[in-house]
Amino acid sequence: MTSVEANGITIEYESTGEGPPVLFIMGLGAQLVSWPPALRDRIVAAGYRVICMDNRDIGLSSEMSGELPTKRQLARSILTRRPGASAYLLSDMANDSAGLLEALGIERAHVMGVSMGAMISQALTIEHPDKVASLTSIMSNPGDRRSGGISAAMLRFQARRPAATLENAVDLAVENQLRIGGPHASEADMRTLVTASVARSFRPEGVARQTAAVMASPNRTEGLRSVTVPTLIIHGLLDELVKPSGGIATAKAVPNSRLLMFADMAHDLPAPRIDEIADAMLDNFDRADALVDA
């Protein structure tokens, strides 16, 4: 792993493989080590260079500043569908991703993101279209505040969770991942990953600021209508954190996009579906390559 300076902040990243670049952008509070190795390895084995990054405020990238939103403020923003205050927006995080590509001397990359990372990927594609060869948006929404919301049961679960400390961080994260994940989630595997992640970096304030950024960012629907690169949208029908309507709305917004939904997937990347997800991504890359060759 190494880091670069982009837009005045430090971005930590890891690059694996050689060939056309693929940028992986993680979701809320998740670090670059959270990607399933099987997914990354499938893309690398197909002849691509996979670049995973820590978003600002998480992992080993720059820690930001700004007033922290309270749980009550965030819940009110969700319930009223009104944006709250935030130290930065998803567009700023998209600029970070664009800055990373520039620092690495990469003109264009295939871009894939999950959850908040997919929101960032959408913003990157809208605002820096010259830098994106194709878009893969997984378990996300277009930011219209009508589709892809959190279920009432999940909102209650999240609202009742205690504040994370170093002492309880692993147990809380495992509990959360099992709750948002689907039937294939493994507690043992999740505990191993979470333990390593907390040892690497523990930034609960960064998670709060990232959450505020999601809530404060504007609707991307109109911008998505202008997207011309091949676009793949993937969503799980069991997702309660970002309901399946978010994937459907994203697919409706992006012209000629393709929608893939799994009946046994929630807000996770289930191991039995990794090969299908990778195959769909590679097919989307091929669509982009065909446009270049045409």
C-alpha cells in the first residue's frame, strides 16, 4: 500500500495487477481492505489493474475536520428527506478519486463502487466523464430521497446502537454486518476482517462525517441521465439498508444501463455471487472497449 497527495489531502491506495485500470471505491466507513479478495483477484486474473482506495476520513487517508452531526440530526434528515449540514459532499469525495487517478497518471479507468462508494462513483462519472470508461454501481441509489431508502426496521436498529469505542468496535461492527448482510454472511469471516480493520484504523468521527456527506449531497438523477459510458447496476433484493428501489431508480436514470438483481443478496457481496458479479463487470468492461474500438 502507498499514498499520494490529491486535492490537498492524502489518499491511501493499493494497486494490484497490470493492464487497464479499474478503480474500486468502498462504502460508508469501510476501508480498502474490506474488498472480498475473490472479487479483486477475478478482475486481476482477467488482465486488469485493480486500484482500491481509502476514502477521506477513513482508513489511512486524511482525517477531515468539521462539526459532527448527532444521531438525532441524521435520523431527522432521513425521515424528513431534507439535507443537513456537512463538512464536505460526495462531489468532494469524487474529486478525491479523480485526483488519485491524475496522481497515478491514469487518463481513464473503469469505476466500481458499493453503497456510498457507488454514490461517489456516480458523481465521478457525472462530474469527470473524461476519466470514466465504464461505471458499475452496486447496492446504491441516485440520491433522489425517494428510492433506495433505509427500511423502518433497519433505521430503528441503527438508531439504538451504542457509540463505538475501541473496546466494543469489533463486536458492534460484526453485529452490524450480520444485520445488513444476507443469508451467506459468515460471522467468523466477518470477525476476522473487522478485527484487522479496527487494528488498522478506527475513526468513528469519520463515519459520522461521511454519513452527513451522503445526506447533504444533491440528487444525482438528472446528472445520471447524461451518462453515456456502459453502466452496470447490481442490487440485492434483501437489502434493507438501501432498498432495491435504489438500484431500479439508478437503472432507469442511466440510458442503456443494465440491471442485475440477486434474490439472496442484501447489503453485502455474498461469496456465492462473486463469480457472477465479476462476470457482469467484465462484460461491462467489454462493452466499453467495444465503443473505443468502434
